[in-house]
Amino acid sequence: MATLTKDQAEDRTTTTAGPAARIEHVSKSFTGPAGGQLVLDDISLDVAPGEFVTLLGASGCGKSTLLNLVAGLDRPSAGAITTQGRPALMFQEHALFPWLTAGKNIELALRLRGVAKAERRPEAERLLDLVRLSGAYGKRVHELSGGMRQRVALARALAQDSQLLLMDEPFAALDAITRDVLHDELTRIWRETRLSVLFVTHNVREAVRLAERVVLLSSRPGRIAREWTVGIEQPRRIEDAAVAELSIEITEELRGEIRRHGQH
Amino acid sequence: MASTDTAAKGAESDDLAGLEAGLDALDTVQSHRTPVSEVLLKKVLPPLVAVALVVAVWQFLVWAEVTDEGSLPAPSAVWDSVSDLWLQGTLLEVVWTSVSRGLLGFLLALAIGTPLGLLVARVKFVRAAIGPILSGLQSLPSVAWVPPAVIWLGLNNQMMYAVILLGAVPSIANGLVSGVDQVPPLFLRAGRTLGATGLKGTWHIVMPAALPGYVAGLKQGWAFSWRSLMAAEIIASSPDLGLGLGQLLENGRNNSDMPGVFLAILLILTVGIAIDLLLFSPLERAVLRGRGLLVKS
């Protein structure tokens, strides 16, 4: 999927019926010692094929919970989620397996997908090449920097050949310089592969920098508060005036949502 | 994508590649292995000094005649009985009799303890049923199994293996259980999103992730195998069984041959340490080093 030619990518989107992910009236509550707690309340959201959507919200908005539901790691209490096949998921922590080299981590994903043995190594090298880590095949996870680990994790996620990539604050633990570079990298790879991306973050600038559409969730319970379509042309920079302008507008809205919680 | 921005995009992409290469170079951790001379100086020398000190104190006590020679033989007397045994050609035979029993028993314990540990770790009912018994068994001295084993199986090698198994299987199984319990949930979630569920998850994710705990269990399992075997050999000595280190110790006691007793104890200790140093410690270090878990001192 990762290095599909443009024709193949277009072919894929035309044969795909409907959105890459459809979230319909999804609610989720967890039963705790204090009774049931509603975390997500009636969320409906479609991610179109090839679309980049960020889910934005303060803590307690259930954005990671929603991502887990879409990933199939948990079941919604009400509502339905449809995806085209099993989505790929990237975590805040790289979640690479430390007993395998970078290359073997990717090959494990290929193997679990059923790729024939002879094709795994070249495919893994191709994916590493895509995230510009051609030399890292034989490296152990602890020999890689934080940014490199996340790029290997991205390559491993791409190895799943899924049309939907879920990202749970994947750059939150990185330093600002590395994060900035990885934003450029993710945008480049997204544009090359035409994947659908659902990206969770609490960083407004990051959301605006990356997405075609920003969805703001309110907290406790998580509801969709507002949506923005980001019309700024890619490639963008996080410093762009247009990015800053929209970020201010969204931040105001986000702060309003947060303030409501201090009022009762 | 219009062809007009291809050139601009290419330049921008090269820019990013260069930036990234620079960041990678700056951030990469250099890992290196310590040179042999440093290992010798820091790891080998201190225990040698300690052994030399113990022998010196021992020799001093003999010279000072704190007790009679029947209770505390001189180091030289023990050395003489080593060379006697060597000259008779029986030293290696005695050691091999015990070591081969110990290792074979350990391998059997491995073959039983591994699936057992996996069952206890992964199946809730099995864990609730036999988990507490399994960890309780670890605190039961394996010498307690010798009398029933002799009654059930008689004075033979099967009895020895039974005692080793009863001592080592709980250790190996418990090591694997705690290894599995310590697998970070993140690995399991990551495995599930990659499609590693059920047996595939156990094979590709749980087992390798639990390896450090498992190897620690193996190390302990070996110690228990060796101890159990010595208990069995001391209690159940019989001419049919062949002379092992435990019998050598027991013979020394029967003949009031104190240098022989010391010799047997030292040999038992040496074999236990040697197997650990040659087999299990390198295995443990290799596992930990591969994961970047060895702390550089």
C-alpha cells in the first residue's frame, strides 16, 4: 500500500464503497466503583477515503477511547462502527517489540497479514525506505532515537496495508524539532499513499497543521462540539499565519468548552 | 498532482530528507561492547581475589590450630584428595555422573514446566486452580520428596529424576508465569492491532515478551534441579546408582574422611556455579542486551 503507484491508489479509492470509517451514534460508558460513567455520547463521524481528520479535545473527552473503538480493541456500548478491514494503529509510545530489529518488527506485521516469506524482506526495506530509514533494518529498537522509533512504528503500521491509519497522539512524546519534521514526513507519506487518517491530539496547532478537517470534542462526556474544514494548502508549516489564525479560533472554542466544567 | 510542482516538491523533499538525516545522526545512541581487558579487570578479578582471601583465612585457621585436623583439614589436604581422585581417573566420572543426571533432569523439567507455566499464565481457570499450589511448592524443600520417591520408585535413577522434577518444574513454571504477567499491555494491544490474537499472539508476542522472566525462571530452575539432585544422592546412595557427587560426600562422612567431605562440597559448589556462569548467565545477558536492558556500569 505504502508505495502504491498513483494509478493503483486511485483504483483502490474508486472500488471502495462508502467512507473509510463510519462512526454512527456511538456511545461508550465504563462501569466503575461509582456506577456507570458515560465517556462518549452519541458520536457520529465519517472519514472519507483519503481524508485526514484530527480529533481534538482536552483530557477526559474520550478521544483515545474513540480510537480504541474504531481500532476494534474495545466495543461501543451503543451505536455502530464500520471500517474497511482492520485499521492500522499507531500509539503515543512507539510500541515496537524490543526483541526484534526494526526490520523484523515490520516483517512481523507482514507475516501476520499473510505475506509470503520471500516477499517480506524486500517489502520491509521498501517501507523503511519510505520513512527514510533505509539503514535501520538491522537496528535494535533501543539503538534508535525517539523520532526514528516513531518512523519505524509508522512503517510497521503501513505494513498492515490498511486503508485507514489511526494515530493516538503519536508525536506527543517527541521534542519540538523532531515533531515538526515528522509532521512534514507524515504529510508527505499521506499525500503519497492517499491513506485515510484519523489522528487524535490535544495540540491545536498540530491538528490544524496536519488535517483537512478538525473535529473538536467536548469533555465528560465526549460529544462532537464543532468541526472545521481546513482549507489551507499543503504543504503547510506550523508557523504559517493561516495555521495560527485558525488555531486561535479553535483554541478559543476549546477553552470555552473547558470553562464550562469549572462553572458547576 | 500537476507536473509543474513536481520540481518544487522534489527540492522540498530533498530538504526534508537532509534535515531528517541530520536529526537521526544527532539523536542516535552509540552502543558499544566493553573491551575484554576491562571485563577481566572489573568482573573476573574481584571474585578471584575473594576466593584467594577465603583460602588464606582458611590456611591461617589451620596454622593457628583453632580446631583439630579431623574437623578442619588443611587446604593442601583437600588438594591432595582432588589429585588422588584425578589420578585414579574417577574425578571426571563422578562429576559427569551428577552433571548428566542434573542436566537431563533439568531438560525434562523444562519440557514439563514450560507448557504448564503457559497454561497457568493464560488460562484463568487453571491459574485459579493450581497457581497458588505451584508457587507454594517452591517453598517446599525438595529433600522432602526423597522418602516418598524412594518408596514409589525404589533406589534408581527414575527416583532421582522424580525429585529433580518436583524441585525444578515449579520454578520454571513460576518464572514463565511472572514473565507473562510482566508483559506490558501495550505490546498486547499492538499485537492485536497487527492481527496477533490467540495462539499467534502467544507465539509472536507473549512468549518473546516474557523471555526475560522465563530465563530468570530457568536459572532458578537449574539451581533447584542441582540442589534436589544432591539431596537425593546423599540420602539414597546405593552401589547400583553409580558414584555421584552426593554419594561422594556421603562416603566421606561414613569414612570420617574430612578432606573428602570438603572436596565433595567444593565440587558441588563449583559445578553449580560453573553451569550458571557458562550457560545461564550468558543466556540471560544475551536476552537483556538484545533489548537494551543491560545497564552500563
